[in-house]
Amino acid sequence: MSRAPRSSTGRRGWGSAEDGCSILHVDMDAFFASVELARRPQLRGLPVIVGGATRGVVLAATYEARAFGVHAAMPMSVALRQCPQAIVVAPDHHAYHEVSVGVMQLLGDVTALVEQVSVDEAFLDVAGARRRLGPPTVIAAQIRRRVREQFGITCSVGIGSTKFVAKLASGHAKPDGVLLVPRTATVDFLRSLPVGALWGVGERTEAALARSGIRTVAELADSDVAVVQQAVGRVAGAHLFDLSWGRDPRPVVPHRAEKSVGAEETFAVDVADLAVVQEKARDLADRCAVRLRTRGLVTRTVSVKVRTSDFRTLTRSRTLQTPTDVGRELYLAARELIAGVDLGGLPVRLIGVRADGLSAVAETIRQPTLEEAAGEPVRGRREAEHAMDLVRGRFGGSAIHAGTTQVGGVASGSTTTFVPADLS
């Protein structure tokens, strides 16, 4: 089941009034877990958790596991205590990416107005597709059928007059359902919800509103806007007041700009050897670089996240001299950042690398670095990494990976290590 707050009036007495409802929110059901079940049909009907075997967090869980209280972002140790019979499956992000790309292409066949908001959800504006494909409920049924037939997974679709209402509707429709909220029923639908259902209301905002006696959307809508603004701030208060009345002018914007890409990993056991941490950072930097190149982006800022054994999280970042999509350049920056982190003598539990300040390669002016000016083979490294991308695309992400050479016991430069594969 979805963890979103539910409306007690959903689905009753609204008929099929679809006028003015051209916004769809398509959300894959338990996406990572569903992809794994499509690959392993024998696990259907069983409680399955996707994530690290013991020390990581839950990335996704089937609805059979969710019935025991398991949910995404929960520590795996807690999840297994609540559902000890669960089957834990290690994540395969390459497979999830492939399915995500396929689903988004499928949605693009419906309309050019597709706004992908995460790996497993997107908004569509189907106003221009109605004459060709039919009313929104028919389009939603076609999408769900094609997703099931082509990828073996299910999705839920919310239909409304605004993005906000469509997203709420998809949460009510889960799993594997459709919910239409007619324009004329929008306010009644919203008034039946707790205030925490509003877009942007987290625990702190919810608590601030509660101190002003506002616990439901109806109470918020019936309040003076000045009272709401006094509770949560002028801009946020005005925005939430508009949402409580179903007002959300934000259009569906295709090709949403990506702000950052990152990768992180929790070690099986806490690691005290800094060289091992840095080697993992090299792998994570390569993964970030692959995502940058896949999207035609370069990064200007590299950040690292280090979590020590006492669960203290430290972050550091630096701005590069010139934007890049080369894994080795990301790694060298990350290695220096890690070396500068004061771990307090504690071993490392988790390491992460992130690329920020992204821009399109075609729109970015690159100034030569000192390495390039001195004749270092940066261009050759970039071409080598692009060639590795082609191999990964054909044979999978584990078919090839970058390695390091040891010079005087210190990792230096970058080589290529092949995992045995038939490249014919």
C-alpha cells in the first residue's frame, strides 16, 4: 500500500467527469522490487526487500513485505526484525535504469509533454493527445497495459486538473490502480485529507501548523491566510493556502534539468583502512561519470559524504578548475576531499561521491587544465571512458571497470580492467 494520507471520499459519487483533467501522474509500484519480480517470477507473492543484505537500507519492498511495516529508507536490520522471513535481493541499478528509460520512452509515445521527476514517476499533460487517444482514463488504461506487457511491472495513475492533485490521486490509487479527481470535486477531495498530505508539508511544517490549530486541509483552507503565513512563513504559507483550494498553476515541463548525480555505498563491515575507502570512492566516481556522460552533462563541483561507525555524517566539496565528465578527474578530487576529513580515529561505515553544478556539454565552455596544457593524456582518458561506456551498454555494468596502477604503494593514474566476457 501507499504510505500517502488517504481521502475518505475517494472514488465515490464522481462518475466519469473528465473535463478539465488533463494532468496524469504515473508512478511505478514498488519499482525496484517490481523489476526484480519480473526477473524472478518465482518470488511473486513473497515478502521481498531490495537493499544491502545486513547493513544497508531498504531501497524498495514488495507489498507483502510492506504489510509488516517495511518501507523504503528503513535500516535493513530493522526491516529484517519486522519481517524475518523476507527475501533480500541485492540492487541492480543498471537494470532499473534500463527499465526506467524504457518506461519514459513509452510515455513519450503518448505525449511530448512528459516531466520525469524521478526514476519511477512522471507527469504527463495529455490535453493534446485526447483527440488521438481518447479521454484521460482511457489513456491511463493504455499506459498501464503497455507497462505491464512490455516490462512485467505495474504502475498507478492519478488524474487531475493540476500536478498536485494528480500526484495525490496516484498515491490513493496504489497499488496498480487509477483514480480520477474531477475538477469540480477537487476541493471536497482535498478537504478530507490531513494537512500532511499537502505538497511540501514535512514533519516540522506539520508541527508548526498544528501549533496554530491547523491539522487538516479543511482547517487550513478555512483559516485566514495571514495565520498560515505566521505559522510557516509568508511565501510557504501563501503557497499552502493555494494548494488547500486546489490552486497549482505549475505546468508539466519536459526535460527537467538534473541538479546533481551521485552514488554511495555502505560497507559490509566498518573500514579503518583509508586506502580501501579511497578505492571505493574511485568506483563511485566512475559510476557518477557514466551517468554524466549518458545524460550529456559535465560537473563543476565534486562532493563526498563520509559516515563513520558512530553514524556521524561528514560532507566536503570542492569546485573544479574546469567542468568534466571524466571519472578519474572526479576521483582525484574526491580522494583529496576524503584525505582532508577528520574521522576522529573512527572507521568508515559509508562513502558517497556526488557531482553538482551540472551543465550540458554542448553549452559548456571548457578551459584547458594544467594537465592538458602540460600534455597529459586527458583527452585519451575521456575517449577510453567513453569506449568503456559502450562495452557496459552492450554487456552490462559489471563487464568492465576502471582500475588503478600502484606507484610506490600509492594509487596513480588509471588503467582498464576487463572482467572476462565474450566481446564478439
